[in-house]
Amino acid sequence: MTPARRAAVAVGAAALLAVPVPAAHAGQRPDQGAPPSHGSNPAATPYMGWNTYYGLGAPTETEVREIADFLVGSGLKSSGYDIVWLDGGWQADDPRDGRGRLVAHPDRFPSGIPALVDYLHERGLRAGIYTDAGTYDGGETCGLGSRGHYQEDARQFAGWKVDAIKVDFLCGITEKLDPGPAFKEFGDAVAKSGRRMLLNLCNPLTDDWGIPHTPAQDAHNAYVYGPTTADSWRTGTDIAWGTPSAGQWPNVLRNMDANAWHPEAQGPGHYNDPDYLIPMRTLQDGSYELTAEESTTQLVMWAEMGSPLVIGSDPRTLPRQMIDTLRNPEIIAVDQDPLAIQGVRVATDATGDVYSKVLQGSGRRAVVLLNRSDRPAERTVDFADAGLAGKVGVRDLRARKDRGKHTGSYTVEVPAHGTAFLTLTGRDDAPGASLGVRSDASPALVRDGDRVSVFTRGADGSLRQRTGHEGRGTRGPPVSAVPRTGGSWERPSPTRTGTDASTSSSGAPTTPPTGSPTPAAGGAGGRSSADGSRTAPPSPTRTRGAGPSSPGERTDASRCAGRGPAGPRSTGRRTRRCTDGRRWPPTGRGAPTSPSAPTTTRSVPGCRTPPAPGRTGRRWAGR
């Protein structure tokens, strides 16, 4: 396998490069490159649990209690899956009483939400609940909405002793709101509620919906506001229909690829969220929506990316082998690594990809060899792509067996739609390079082919860029000792090359096109603006795993490396019908883009008439 073309690699600064950085001292200003982040931090590592939507649709109190007991009895709770999260459908048909307070559905939750929360807490579980950031529209597009009631709803959830809140955006989409400001208002209300509650943002709007929208309204750009607003944020649309449906494997890849675009936004306490795990949901003919191998691939890739692990399937229906896979402690340990660095793509070809994730400790990587194809294939990881040298120990995490020590590379056969999940232990290969500049904050080195750009921040906070070619820097010594992998990478500004220049961090976010260079950092890079400039690179502090930070020290070469997303995207549009005949999206929007693209019409509980029994369709008025 060849390294990804144009795998521009940024090295996470003082920890990796010999750039003089002032030593920390009393009264020193914070790193100008470190963006603020949401401060509640109830999840120092990615949270885990189960959500009602993909497994139950409109849940009932009895079902939720039964599954809570199953989580405890099956060992899933002891493995970390400890949040029981109500999605839409818990609310009454008229979601507010005469005083404006939210009320539970009297038939589905006759004991009320506080009693259910107490039941969960007694079993050592946490309770999650659902609302929408938009204005309730009578059930046309959402089952409830908190806009106009942010403070009241946040305090009510706190009073119920809820531990986690999911905030959808269905009515927000209908109102054409910008999600960032709306979510920020709700997040501020949660912060003032008097209870620490995990906050998950769910804006599902992407081009897949077929609805005109601005870049700011697109789910792919949630990385702009997510880290300062919530503990996690969806990075794409829903991964599947509410009802199990054949052909969902391409959508797993679609959500995985979208989640890979902005790993620099992730860190301890704030996470990119590619949606829930949907292992082995049963179709009407008795077969599975995803095979055991495909389901394991989703789990492995979510763990590699340090994503929240929330089971969406009804766990009571899963084969014991799948339960054991979900509980695999070595897979979970990668997801729960305290550095919370998102693994990124370091090599790719027509068959699949290699992902590498830096783990806590010297010379440790978690590596995935992904086979996207329909046939088994031999896959290889070059250790240099993971920033390792010398003899490298290989352990198979799925089999929980050591595979010996190897030099240079490791090759293994990977099943169709499958993965090999490895930990590598070797010597960090990070020689570093003297850039001959002084920075008041986090410097970064970016390589795109033989083109090298150096980003630093001055004392006034301005971002400085210097660009040249490998071995021929525009000023100072040649930039030649650049590790092949490490840090994060960004697209250099197209208008600032060859000389020192201050670059702007303004501009609306844009979704990177497939195959173009996009950020691929696990905590060491910054964000990219519409003009391609790099903004707000976080500081590579010890808490983010960058290692020593005093001048001249060099350490971990492979904080991250990668390239833009690749792979299939869903062409289908989703149509859902309320039980009284209304459609969502409205007629003329969300239609298939080609005759072969599926149009699905299903009963959608949460509209103004009672829901039909059984499983529900995708994205009903309440999800």
C-alpha cells in the first residue's frame, strides 16, 4: 500500500520540532492557538451507552426498563455502556402541559420520567433524554421543541436528575435557523441549570436531504461550534433508517468518512459523533442489516476515531458473539484512551485504508487495516506511516493475541468489509527539524508533497505562515528532517506562499471535497477557514499527549496523519409519512436524485395521531 497521495503532515510543534518556545512561567498568557472548549466535561473519555431510536423507535417504559436490566445482566454496563438514552417519542402527543412544562406520554411512560431515572440510577446506570432546539410546530416536523423554553427545559431535566441531553434540530431545519447560535443558547441554559449534564448536538442536515441550506447549516461543519458548545456533535446525517433496511454498509462508510474530516476538533471532553452503532439489526426476512463482520468494522472504526460508543440496536436481539465483540476490552480501551486523539488515515488505495491513532505511552499506536472491498484482501501497514521505527511489536486486538515483532511493515489478510485491528509498540520516529523561528504559541509544520509550510503565532495572536519546498525553506535552515507522519495537517493558504505573512482566520466553513486535503489531526492541528487558512491550532500540551514541551525537545512523531475522505456516499433521499398522511420532508424536498435511489415511506410516530405499533421509520417527528 502506498501512503495517501498528498498526505500533508503537520507535526505538533514544540513537542516534535526544535522550535524555540518560551518556557511556562507565572503569569504567562494562555496559548493563543488553543481554542476554548465546552467546560462541563462530564465525559473525560468518549461516553458509552444505548439509545432507543434505532432499536425501539417510540419507546415504552417497560421496554426501557427491560433493556436497562439486560445491560446490567449481559455485562455491557460493566464494560462501560452505562447511559440509557431516551430518544424522541418519550413525550406526550401534546408535549407541554398548561404550565408550559414538558410531560411524558401517559401510555408509554405511565410512571413518568423521574421514576424511570430513579430506576436507572439504582442500577448504576445514567439517564439520557431528548429534545429539539427548534420551535415546536404542532408535530409537523418534530415531536417537541425547546426553543422559547431553553431555560425552563434545562432546569426541568436537571430537576429530573437527567445525566445527558440530546438536542436535535428538526424544527430548527424547518425554521432555517443556524444551528450554532441555537445550540449555544441551549448549552448556556444547561450550564445554568444547576446540574452537570452531558450535551450531545444532533443537526442531521446534509446534502443527502435535498434541502437547500447554507454551509453554516450543514452538519459537516458542526466542528466550528461543537467544541465550544457541547460534549459531542454529530458530524453527518443519520447512519440508517429507523427501521432495519438492507444496503446500509455504504452509509456506515459515508458517516465514517465524514467524521474523519475534522479530527482536530476533538479532544478530552469533546468528541466528533458519527452517530450510533447499529450492529446486526434483523430484517423482515430474518437476515441482518449489517453482517457480524460489518458490525464489527463499525465498532472498530468508531473506537479508532475515539467516538462515543452508543449502541442503537436492541441489545436483547443480538447474538452472544456480537455482545462479546461489543464488550471486547482491548477494543474499548482504544476508544477510551485518555489522550482522546482521533485516529486518522495515513495510507489508502483502491481497496481500503490504514488508520493510525496515537495512544498514551511511548511508541504506542492503534492501527486499523480497513478493507472496503467485497473480497478478502491482504492489507499492509508500513510502520513508518505510523511514525514508528525499529522492531515493532504487533498485537491483534480482535483476537486478543500477540503477533510477534516485525521490522518495516506487517501484512495480514482482512475479510471483505472487514478490519484488522492492531496495536503497535515500537520506537517513536520523530527526528524533528529546526525552523529557526520563535513562537509565542503552538507552531506546526505542514507538508504537502515536497511543499512545506510553517505556521506560528506571534505575541499579538496573529497567525504567521512561511512556505517553501522541502530542503529549500524561504528563510532559515533547510527544512529537511520532517517525519513522514505526525501531528495534524491543514490546507495551506493559496495566497500566502514564499514569504512570511499574516493569515486571516475569518470566513465561513466549507465542506472539503472528496480527495482534497483536509484536516486530519488528533489534537494537534487547527481548523481551516473558507480560504484554506489555518486557524486556532490547539497547543500540544501534555494532556493532549504531545509529550515534552520545553525548547528543543522532540517526541511522538505520529500524533496524526491522513487525507480527505474517500469512499461511497449514499445517493438515496429519505421520505417519511406521518400516520395522518403528512410527509417529511415536505413534498418536493428530499426526493431521490435518480430513479434507482430509494424512496421509503413509513409510519412516523410523534405526529398528531397515535403511532402504529412496532418499529418505526427513519427520522420521525421526535428524532
